[in-house]
Amino acid sequence: MAGDHNKMVSLRLDQRASRRHQLLLLLGIYLLVQGAESIQVLEFQKDGAASWWTVAEYQGKLDRNWKMDSLTLCARFQIFFLHSRATFLQLQDLVDDLDCQLKGELWLDRVRPVIAHRWQFQLIKEKLRAFRWYHLCFTYDHLKHLYNTYINGELVYELTYDVGRPVYGNDLRLGQSDELYQSFSGALSQVNIWDNVLTADTIADMAACKTDPQGNYASWEGGWKLSNLTEYDVPLQHFCQKRADSIYFWFPMMAQAPAYYICEALGSHLPLPLTMEQAQFWPKLCAEIWSKDSLACNHHFWASINDINDEGTWVTHYDNALAPTPAWNDGEPNGMFYENCAAIKNDGVDDINCLTNRRCAVCEFTDLQLFSFLGTCEFELRNVYLTAYQEEVGGLIFRGYGEYTIYKEGEEWLWINAVKNKTLARMDINAPFGMPMGRRVWHLETTVCDQVGGVRTLLLTPCPSDSYTCDDATCIPLEQRCDLKYDCLDRSDEVDCELVSKPEDYKKDLPPRLSDGKDTDSLPVTLLINIESAAIYTTEMTMQLSFEIQMTWFDNRLTFRNLKTNDSLNKVPLNGMMELWSPIIGFINTDGHQHTTVDVDTSLYLKRLLPPSGRDGSAPGEVELFSGDENPLTITRMYSTTFVCDFNLVLYPFDEQHCDMHLRMLSASKNYLMLDDVATSAAYYGSELLLEYQLGQLKILYNNKRKYSEMRVRIPLQRRSGYAILNIYIPSLILLVISYVSLFFRPHIFEVRVMTTLTSLLVMATLFAQVSESLPKTSYFKMVDVWLLFCIVMSFLIIIFHVIIDNSLVDITPGMTGSSPLSIPTKVMPLAKEITPSISLFKSHPGLNKNTRYLIAISQSSVFILFVLFSFIYWGYIFG
């Protein structure tokens, strides 16, 4: 049955080709009469069936002694059907039995010139299409060892390679190779060979149909012996004419929903006439192509606009964009919210009820529509690409570039291998709208992607390779797939957004290894530590940090799907994250066994570093694959952790400290996992000025001498000594000065001098106790302790001096015999008179003996000298 259908399809194509040939023949005759140049065209295997007997043999002279070091091969071709490859030319030498002296081979995504048995692929970005004329030139320069490939006059590929030997032969043929399924199915013209390299300008003129130079080694006009070929003549300009006529697909009366679906699923839109002439065009064209009885349309067609969502605001149904004003019929639109769709009639566009009306649908194309059939595990584009045809109203057939055909038999859609005459699958009869375009369920009758029979979802799509196909066969940019918002009208773009594919033997307990074969090397894990805030507690000798830690690594066991350039859209969900291996980093200098964790607060992102390595041929959609060996995983989590510090407070409060984040890889030993000492980094984003410290530049120290890879993030701390100066040093210095000044009081007022110094001493002792209480208890002296102790000792020394001075005083008043303490007589003054103190605190008493005056001088100078000497040593030690 499939074979009969294939013959029917071929017959229809032959009929269409015959009509085309008749038109071309008439055009050629007309142009010949007008004096236009005529070019011969040869057609090989029009029915797509491989045959040894479709061949054209060169009748011109071939001199095998004419050896070409450099050369140019040009041809104009059109592909009908593609076997495993298409060999359109082969030059061989039968004497030396050299079969591949020069060959030209075609695929859809690459071409290949074979020169002196040197095989070099030439990749092309824009895929070749069937039934479209292309101009192809290969050049090889033996002096520069340079291959160049031109398609339609543009340089598409360059390659440097030394062929190293000349090209010659005595047999040149078109359309055949050494194997049957490498033969050519299509049309050929202007095949020429030169023994030199043509310039780019010459090739561009040939491609643009400006010139038709003949090859000096083999020329198209040299004559060909034809076997089982069709030939016709066309003017040169025929190859460069753009298609002016449109292609129309017609569908009988249907409801609004399938009408909206059908043209979108075929890669087009329903029409929208903007003028009355455009509105009248469709019924008139329908009457010319199809009889009224067979179409039963009554000349009414669906238009592509509606105002369903907002009454009076007419938008195109496929993108909800504001539509231009159509050619409304007189008095239309007049249906208010009862009539929200539009239909085309002879007299213009009417608004009609969406639910109760049935109209015909017509879709317009400027070229044969290209479809891709995905989910079949086919990697050769010839078995992925299909072209849509219509032979009857409402009918569709999808003929592949290669072996496959999709057509409807009765009420059932079949997917067949037309070459092997075998049915591969049948589409579920309950498919939406009864059409195969879009994501559909098929029932297999053979093995597809290692699946032997059963139900399988496949996709027939008109979307280009850089688009994603919604379930209803409409297209959106591939970047909009799984971007956390709906872009497809059927909301299918946010379904099945799994990013990670794991092999069956994947174990999350085993760390990944390098994939370059170096099993002795450790897998590097990159850490990025971003510290958001820090708090230092000197008394507890701890550091409280709030930080984000990012760990990045490669896992060559994984394959990623449809990664976005925006990494924030490549987030792995929690359930998927819990199934993947991730490194564990321990925080060593903390209380307890703290380490990184994977929980609801953790985020795992995939980073797209390189373009996709290919597509998943088994996926019913455009699934680009990314290797886990080239695109890393990054896991991120915030932590608030207290790290234990080891402060040396000898120079307090003028000290410089550091506190470390001591990190250790716990997932595996350094033989398997290593902290990356090149890419790892740490940064601080909080305020650098803390309560007690100013933070410096972070440093990273690595230690790989132990069993596990370790690192320390060292945070330098510069003590902010302003608090200590204001609250310790200045008050203590003032108290010391007060004590020192008491040495200048009158020596006779012993109680005042002692009480002043003693009070200063007590206050300094209290200050010393408070400072000691606010600092960690250490077994060594801190510089603040030394200062306060010095102040206390100096106050004590001043008291000693006061005692000594007081004991040196004697009574030397006249009339007194012997030494006795000097007493000051009391004077009684009248109350009415102003009382003037008779005693000055700092006035020297003339009655002091020499010894006392000497002791006072000694005490004043010695205290000052001791303070200066101590200060010099003290501050020199601190800042020296």
C-alpha cells in the first residue's frame, strides 16, 4: 500500500514537473526567437528512485596528460531527492585506475570536493533546500594550498590543505558515483572545470547570471551522452529569477479553532485583506483553481483577526498584535460582542460569530514549505526535512528529502519509508484537528530510537532551527523556551523544562573525574566567596560572617538541555539538585562540624560557556544539548557562621590582627578533588569600618600538604585605636599629669598633695580594672596594661615623694630652739574687710631648708624624666 502511494506521489510530481517543463519550453522558445541565450538543463532521477542508468558522460576531449595542480569546478544544481549523498560529478582515470581524481558531493549541511583522492568536508551555515537553484564553485590553489567554496557567489568556507599531487583523467560523468545510493537526484546545468583558480568577481558574475564562461578543461557545451535523463533549455536569467507566483493550500468548511490552527501549523497565516480588491481576490482565485462543488466554500473564508478579548479592538489571532484596518463590508463590523471573528466575502470583510459559523481556510506561501520531523533519532537532515504539498482541497502530503513520507490514507496518517516501502508509524486518530503538524502521538510499527513499537511522541514542525515549536506547531524564539513566562498561546513552552540529563549508571556519591584521560589529575573545584557583613568580637576571639559561597565544577557525566545565555534562567529545581553530586566544603575553625549543605536555601545554576554540541534526535522538539565537560555547574548558598580567631593582643590597642576562614574539601581527598588555586577568589562587600577594626584586602592561602585540599581566606584587621585613646590613654594621662602637678603644691599642705595623688591613683586603678574586664584574659601583658601600670606606678612614686618631702620639713622660726614642724599662725580678720588669702597653693615658702628644696627638685625632674624615657621606649616599640 505504501509502495502504491509512493508511485502515486511520484506520478503527481512528474505531472507537476511536466507542466513546469512545458512552461519552460514555451519560455525558452520565446526567448530564442527574441535572441536570448539558451542553457541546457539535465534532470536526473526525477522520481527519486536510485538508478545506475541515469548518467551523462562527457563527449568532449579529455587529455589525461593534462595535469591540473590548481583548478576550479563550478556547477548549477537543484536537488529533488537526496540519497546518502549526492555525487553530481566524477572525474576518473581508467588507465591508472584512479576513480576519485575529482568529485563534487552534496549533502544538505555540507559539501565536499574530492581532489586527487583527498576528501575534505566544507561546512555551510545555510542548509540547502530542495527544488531551489544553487550555484556552487570549488577552487583549489596549489601554491597557497587553499580550498575555497562559493555558493551563489559568496565565499562560505576556507580550508588550508596540501593536496600534493595533480588531477587528471580520461572519464568524466555526471550524476553517478561508485555506489548506487550516492547518485544524484536533481537538475544540473553549467558544469565547467578550469585548470586555474577563478577570481571571486568572476564567480560572483557567473552566480548572478551575468556571464556564462566555459571551462578550458571541461565545458558544459562540450557535449554529453545522456542516459535516462530529461533535458530542456532555459534562458540564462531563468536561474536567477526569484519566484513571483505564490503557493496556496485550500481547506474546506471548518470551525474557527481549526482554521486558526491550520495555517499557523503550516508556517503561514490566514489572509487579511486591507483593500476591496484584496478581499475580492480570494473568492475569484478559488473559483479559478477549484470548482465550487468540490470546495463547497460559497466563497467565504476565515480572516486572521478577532476582538474576542477587547470588544472593538481587532487583533491578529496568532500574536494578539493590533491589526491594521481591514476592508470592512458596508456597515461592518456590527455584531458587538456577539460577533468577534472576521470572514472574507466578495464584498469585503464581515464580523461573524466565532462559535456558530464555519468557513473555508486558505494559506499562502511564497515557496514550498520546509518541515522538520523530530524525535526520530535521525541525524541526517535528508531524513529530517520534509516538504509539504497539496494535491486536493484539504489534503496534505509531506514528502521527505530522503526516505520518509507522511500522508493520509483514509482517516489515518501514516509515516512510511518510501524507499523500503515500509510503514513506520500511525498517528493517533484522536490528535487535535486530525492533522500531523505539531506534537503528536504516534503508534510505532518498527524500531525508532531503540523503542520497539508502542506509543511515541513526535513533532512535525515548520519552525526554523533557531525556534521552538509549541504543541500547536506555532513558533517562538528558542530563547523564550522555559524562561519562566508563557510565550506559546497553548502555554506548552513552560512544560518539560528539565535541564539535566543523567546516564543510567550515574551515582551522586561518586565525584566526577576529568574527561581528558588524565586519571591522575584531580578535578578542580572553584570557590567564589562573597562576604556581605562581618562582626569581630575581641573578648570571645571570634568573627561572625554572613557570606555567600559559590562552588563551580564540571561533571562530564551529565548532559544539559537548552541552556540559556542568561544563567539565571538555567536554575535546576530542588528535586533535580538533590539527585546530583555536589562538593562539600568544611568550615574547620568553627564550633562543631559545620560545612556546606544542599537544601531549600541552595541554588544550583548551569553556566553556558560554549555553544551546543548538537541536538537530541530522540526529543520531540528542538532540544539543544550541552556537554557537562564544557559547561559548569555552580551551586550557591548564603551562610552565617562564627569562626574562631587567634588574636595576639600584645600591642593592643595599636595591634593588627587577622582572622581566617579555614576551609577544607571534604567530598574526597586531594587525589580526586582539588581547590582551584587559579580561579578561586574572595571579596568583601560590607562596610570596611567596623566597631573596633578596619578590614583590609582579603588574601587566600592554600595548603595541599595534608590529605585533603585546604585553603584559608585571611581577613586582615587593623585596630581602630580612637576609642582606646579617648577612653583610656587621655584620661589616664590627665590623671598622671594631675598627680605630677601635685609635686608643685606647697610642701606644707601634705594632706592636699597626698589626697590629690591618691585620688588619681584610685581612678587609674578603677580604669585599669575596667579595661582588663573588657579584654580577653591573657597570660602576657598587653601594651594598654603596661601603660596603665606605668601610670599607677608613677602615681605611687609621686606619693612616696610626697612622704619624703613632708618628712624633710623643719621649723626654723626665730625664737624656736630645735627643729619642729613649721606651723602657720592663724590670723583673725574683720568681716567687713575683703578677705585675701594669706597662703598661695603654689607659692614657695621662704622658710624651706636646703634639703627639702633639693628633694622637691629631684622629685619633679625624676618623674618627668621617667615619663619621657618611658614614652620614648613605649611608643617606639609600638610604632617601630
